[in-house]
Amino acid sequence: MSKKIRIRMVTLGTVPYDLYLTKFDNWKSSIFEIVSPIENFTLNADSDGNDWQFTDSNISDHLPENDGENFLVALTNVPLHLNWYTRRVKNNYVVFTFNEIADYLRSNNIPLENVVYRLLYAYTLIYIENKKKIPSCDEYTNFTHDETRGCIFDMNGLKYDIIHSCDNPIICDACTHRLSSVGVSVSKIERAKKELTKVRKELYYRITSWISKHPILALFLATLWAIMIGLLTNYTSNLCWPST
């Protein structure tokens, strides 16, 4: 088994109240590991871009130096340059903002942690694909696609579309081919796909979502269940209190 990619995760300034960082400590992956503990760094600066946005250099100035990790992911809640939800502020430094994104996830009953898992898998594979490097935003890259497929490499030019890759996300066939053609092992890609199946809504919301998509079948099954319970109750009562 190849050595796992070591990811250092930090928070920059405040993050949403319903982001549960402790969940990341319990996440098991065969391709990466999250360096513990997840540290918080203050954002001691005002926005310096247009429309209250924070530029890459402003964000970079608040991030810690490399401490032996392969790459760093910073989570924040402030608007980023060009209103992107994620920026590669410099080589092997990625920042993600919950600004706007958190509301889209909440309105669709998707845990905020799911978008972080999606981010971790995407950038781990990008790091391997680019020979131990995550390029900055100033460098040309071709690892995203404009079409929304529910893939972890969706561009999501329309931010709302990110919800499609935060509930049972995939690595689409085109991205699978791209990764394998540049030296990412097939076994590693397949392991990532398998682990991504765990990135789901909570069970309650999966059930309610299924019911909303299949109301007639759900009504039929509920009716059938009620009949079966009635028959079982009647049968049990006859056994316990037989008629004389």
C-alpha cells in the first residue's frame, strides 16, 4: 500500500456553527490522512478586493508555513477573489469558503462536512496527478469540466450546482480516464470512488427524498405495511387469548 497523502486542515476566521470539525477526525480513507489537530487562525485583516472579497495574497498572509504536510486546506467563511468558492492561493495551499455554499447545502439537507470531503478527495487526486503539486490559480489547469455531472471535478460555475456533487458524489468516466492517463493508479481511483459512496445525506433525509420522488409507491408500501401489522396483531392476539 502506497503512503497516504498528509493533509493539514485549518480554519481561518470563523466558520459556520453547524460545521462539525470532529467528524473529520473519524473519517477513514486509504489515500489520505488529515493531520490532527485542526487548528484555527485569525483573519486580522479587512477585505481588499471588489465587493468585500479577500484577495489570494491577503488570505495567504494569514496561513501558516508548511509543517511537513503534503498540502494545506483552509476553511473560511469570507468571500474570495472573483467570488470563487475555492482558490488555490499558492502551490499546495487551497482555501475554501462556505460563503453562499453553506446556505445551498442547508436548504437541501446536506451536511456541511460533505463539501469538505468532496474537496479533500478532489485535491488529493490533483496533487497526485500533478506529481506532488497543486498548482496556484495563476497556472493553467484542466482538471475541471463545465458540465455538472455530480463529479468531484465539476466546475460549478453556478454555485448552487455544487449540491449535486455533495450527496453521493462520483468521479465521472472522463475524469477517471484523465487521471489514469497521467499516472494515477487505477486501484487508487477505484478506492476513492468507493469511499465517496459514504459521502451522503443523513438517513432520515435520504428516506424523505426517496418518498418525495416515489409518492405512489411509498403510499402503497405504507398501506401494505399497515395491513401486515394489523394481520400480525390479530394473529398474535388470537394466540394469546384464543376464543372459547
